[in-house]
Amino acid sequence: MIDFRYHLVSLIAVFLAVALGIVIGTTQLNGPLTDNLQGQVTALQDDKRSLEDQTQGLQTQLDDVGAFDEAVGPTLVENTLTGESVLLVVASPDLDAEVVEGVTALLGSAGATVTGTIRLTDSYADPASDGTVESYLTGAGVPATVTRPATEDVGELTASVLAQVLMVPGDGSPDAGIPPSTTDTSTVLAGLTELDVLSQDTSSVSPADLAVVLTAGTVAGGEDAARTADLVQLATALDAEGSGAVVAGDLASAGEGGLVEAVRSDRSAAAAVSTVDNVDTAAGRISTVLALAAERRGTSGEYGVGEDTQPVPPPAS
């Protein structure tokens, strides 16, 4: 009869055999496995270094192109906007200051005068502030020269009032070429600044012939879709009241939720307002200035690097 000690010895022998097999197998395979893994690691490290070199080379090429565009930009836009005045509207809080400075400098090279820069806050087109904004815009604080549209849409009302005090009436208007008074402009801007709807980046703002609305990324603040629609209304109102407007942003702004995309998706807005989707590059800033010149001639278009766009506006014929 087999007793318990026999079973115990048998089990121990089995476990010893298994352990010995694992040790022997590991010893035999350890060398090839280690060599194989080391070879893969080395190959991946080589690939990484190669990709880093390629990336650095491409970045160098991009920097060279950007430097070239920066160098030739003033020459390319020279005299394209001689005698024109331009208002800048910053519609995104995270817009790089370099973009505003670059566009301003290039407009100067084109012969234009920048009459000022205003910045829209997150309260612009925020439903939470609609009540106070509407009360102000329909009240006695707004100059009597301003004609308020018959609408219950606060975004449309705001866009119309701002356009009337910020833009010099364009061709086709009974008041073409006659700017609104700077007092009216200052009054409305002061009122909306008090309501934290906008602020001034420049010490003074006066009416202009043309407008550039600068944006970046997706629209944020308030209810995003409503804010985007209100910004499109503002751009089209500035365009309709003056001699033209351009909405210029980065490539992200040409994607879903971006202001450039919203203008391009609105058939009537796209027919009136030009868009640029690479204003964060020197080439895009050149396109923005040339697009303004085209707007002055009555031509609107979609420019940049996005789908179905032209690289730059066509030259004057």
C-alpha cells in the first residue's frame, strides 16, 4: 500500500523536475532572446534618431521659408492699400501677440493706416450678458445717429451698432466716404467696455474703411455655437457697412468649431467676407493684406492652406 510519504516525495520530485526544466530552458533561450531584444531596441533607437534628423531638417526648411516670406512680405504688399484705413478686431483671447504685430506692420508696408485694435471678451455674445447689453444698445446712451435694426437678436443688434460706429460707409451707401464721428465711436466703445463686452488694445480707435477679424483655434465663451454665429454676424456687418472685411485665423480655426470654418460654411457670409486660415505664418499675413486689397476691389475669396483654398489672392488686374 502506497502511503502519504510516497505521494509527498513524488510531488516534490515533479516540482523539482519542472523547476530544473525552466532553469535549463531559460538558460538555453536567454542568450538568443536577449540578443534579439537588444537588436530591436538598437533598431528603434536608430529609427528615432533618423526621424529626429528628418524633423530637424524639415523645421529648418520651414524656418527658411518663413524667413523668406518675412523678408519679401513688405515688397509684395507695397502700395496695395495706399490711403486706406483698417480696423483690427481680436476675437480670440489666446491669439498670439506676434500675429497682431505682424499684421499691423504689414498693413503699414501696404500703405494703410491702422485706426485701432479692439479685443472681444468672453462676455461678447454670452447669453448671460444679453439682457444688460440689449438694455444699453436700445437705451439713450447710444448716439442718436445710430440706426438700430428691428430685431430681437442681441448679436445682430450688437454687430449692427458696432459696424455703424467703427466703419466708414463704403461705396453704394448714401453716406459713402463720410465717417461717423469719433465721439460716437468713443461713446459706444466706452459703453460696451463698461459692460465688459470688449476692450481696446490701442489708446484710441477711430472708424476705418476696412476691417480684419483675427481669430485662433475654436470659438470659446458663452454658448459656443451661439457665439460663433454672433461673430459671423459681426464680420458680415463690418463688411457690409464698410468697404470690406477679412476673417483671418490659424488652420485650427478652419476646422469644426472655428470662426473661419463658420464663415466658409455660411454661403452668404462666404460670398461677402474673405477668409485666411494661416495668419499665424508670414505667408498667411501676406495673404491677409492682399485679401483686404481684393475686398476693396469687390472680390472675396478663401485663402490659405486648407481644402479648396487659394494660396494667395489674385493680383489686381
